[in-house]
Amino acid sequence: MTAQHHDGGHDPNLAHHFESMDQQRQSTKLGMWLFLATEILFFGGLFVFYTVYRGNHPEIFVFGAHFLDTALGALNTVVLIFSSFTIAWAVRAAQLKQIKLLKWLIIATMLCAFTFMGVKYVEYSAKWKHGLLWAGSYNPHLDHEETHDVVAVEGEVHTAEADVEIVEIDEVQHVAEGEFVEPIVTEVAIEPVAEVADSDRSTIAPAAEGPGGLATPEAVVAEDVMPVEPANARIFFSIYFMMTGLHGIHVLAGIAIMFWLLHCLRRGDFDTGHFTKIDMLALYWHVVDIIWIYLFLLLYLID
Amino acid sequence: MSEHTESGVHVASMRLLVTIMIVLMIGTWLTVSVTHFDFGFLNIWIGLGIATVKAILVGLYFMHLRWDKPFNAFVFVSAFAFLFLFIGFAMMDTAHYQDVIIPGWPLQ
């Protein structure tokens, strides 16, 4: 080891194959940016899938977006942007050796990540209950907990919740490749509408009606029966689950790395102002945020 | 708007970080509210425009690209350039034979 190595003392964080801390930091950073470029291309394949399908079959996306709750998507966007802010602040705290603040900022970012996954869980489980799933698993149906033992016949139907008169039952709707969905049943309330609680108004929901996490209540009231399902509507849900699923896996990986960072913090890794680990996680987390900004726009905000 | 530590590392100021966060929140509100208006085919481009401005702000300030070595930004932006190439060629290809697959395409 010659004197020209290590300018100014022997930093314990400096690996022996680097000239200086600055060179080490720049090399690490370049490696991270290369990784992030591959991440963009990783998601890129799915964005190509999306663009080609939406370009050729826009009606599938207009139909499918009815089942996504814009409010929940916007909430998740706000949560992720805020977490991007806290992790950017964490980098600043690490640079300035504000260790206690750094700890709380990492925890705040993790809480945001857990909130994001919690909202995703609400959205996913609502779709799971209604069979709005990918490819071959796509089998839209009523949630069995919400259905009642009412035989769908034309005429008056009395249940504990409401009295309705079924005025029309459409033929069982044929969808692509010989699969069936629930018949579209149009019914009217016999009792004055005001006396029936909104949630109980319909005992036999239209095939696509669902609880929070799916269509907005206003849309259900206004349309009652969803627009006719276009052929291959399942493609939308394949794209939805692949894109948000891959993104969700990245959020989970981010949470795991943040647990490790807290471990490093307790070990005292950041006491010397060596902030590279925080910096790299922050770069990764910002890319997760950027991808979600596009996913929110492209999946939820279709009219 | 910014400071440096003794080792020459760029430290973003709190004021800058908070400002960028607020602008990103406003951008999100704008993206959602703009969908209530019908600009026809322009809707998607307006949405993509706002999203791209947000992504650029995140890259420049939260990810420090503004003060970083330009080569890092070049690496990252080149990924998007290749992605556009990928999407562009895929769209050209699929548009080329849609009229064979779907009679009467493009739909009026």
C-alpha cells in the first residue's frame, strides 16, 4: 500500500480496491444507476404489453378501469410520494450524522410502505372475492357472503333486507371462450327507495357490483347494470395484476432492505457519516415511486 | 438552496425537499382532476405529461441527479430511450397487421 492511496487517513468504510471515499461512492452510485436502468427495462416489457393492448383494444381498459377505485389509487400515490420525501430527508439526515432523526425517518418510510401494501390488500381481496383475476382465473361472480338464497325469477322477491320486483332477467351472458358470468338481473324496489338502506337496496347485485375497493357507489347507483363486458376483458386484469404485483414485490423488497438498514443503524454504521447504504435504498425507493406514478395514471385514470 | 458537507457531498436543503414534495402532491391532485374533463385523445397525453414532470422532479431533486455526475443521468435516461424504442417498434409492428386480424380496423 503506497502513500498515494487513501487521501487523508484510513477510513474504515473504504474498501482496499478504491483510491478514495469519493471514488468508492461514485462507483457504487454508478452501479446503482445501472441497476435502476435495468429495473426500468424490467417493467418496460409490461409497459409494452400494456401499450400494444390498449392501442388495439381500448374498450377493455375502459371497462376494466370501472373496477378500480380511483380514491384508493390516489391515496396510495400520496402515501408513496410522502415516503419518497421522508427517505430523501433520511439521506440528508445521514449526511449530517443526525442518527436519531435518521432512525425515525426510516421508520416513517416503512410505515408508508406498509400502508401502501395494506391498501393494496384491500383492493386485491375485493377483486379476489369477485373473481376479477388474471387470465384463466378470471371468473367474475358475486361474492358469496353477499348473496342470498334468492332464485332469480321474474316477479316479486321478499328477503329480510328488501322487497324487490325483478322485472327482467337477461339471458346468461356469453363471454369469450364459452365461459359464463352471472345473469344480468334488473330489479326495482317495491318499497319506496328512501326506506331501504342504500347498501341493502339490491339483493341481487348486477354481476359487477361490489364493495369498497371496486366501483364507486355513485357509479353503481347511476348505472345499476355495468356496461356490457367486452371480449377478453380478462386481459385488463392480467395486466393489472402483473404490473401492480411486480410493483408490490418491489415495495416488499424495499421494506426488507429498510429493516436491514435499521439493523445497520443500531450497529453504528452511519455514525461516521457513511451514508451510501441509505443513499442507494433511497434511489431504489424513488424509482418505485416513479413507476407507481405511471401505474396510477395508466390503470386507474381511464375514462 | 443547498449545502455541502466537508467532503464535498451535496446536501439538499429542507426547504427544497418540502417544496418538491408539495409540488408532487399538487401534481397528483391535478392528474386526478384533469380526468373529469374530456379533452378527447389529449387526455392521456396531458396525464402522461404531468406524470413525466413529476418523474423528472423526483429524479432531479430527490435523487440528486441535478448535482450528480451527468453520466449517471445519462445511464438512467438511456433506459427510457430504449423503452420508447421498444414501445415504438412494437406499436408499428402491431398496427401494421391489425386490419388483417380485425376486419374494419381501425375502428371509426
